[in-house]
Amino acid sequence: MNKLTRTKTLLLISSGIFIIAIAGLANHFLNISETYDFALGLTNGLGFGLMVIALIKGNLKKQISN
């Protein structure tokens, strides 16, 4: 996988946070029982995975203009 650009990195981080937040809200308001615990863990894992990929492969360094 190639290096990610700064905008793609920030997009992956924000989408990971958004997915985790949506899963938390769904769990709070829909009162997800034990039968859907796997789906909740899957969405949290997806969000964390996106953020980890962005932090490891991404380019967050600021460009210095001359």
C-alpha cells in the first residue's frame, strides 16, 4: 500500500471516529442485546482499524513552504 496523502489520512481518521460514534449511539438508543453484540464489536473494530491504518501508513507531517 502506498503512502497516504494528508487529506486521505485525515479522512480515514474522521471516518473511523464517525463509525465508532454511530455504533455507540446505536447501542445506547436501540438497547442492543447480547444477540447483536457481534455486530457492535465488528463496527468498533472497523472504526479502530481505519484509524490505525491512517496513523501507521499516513502522512501527517506539515509541508514546509520555501
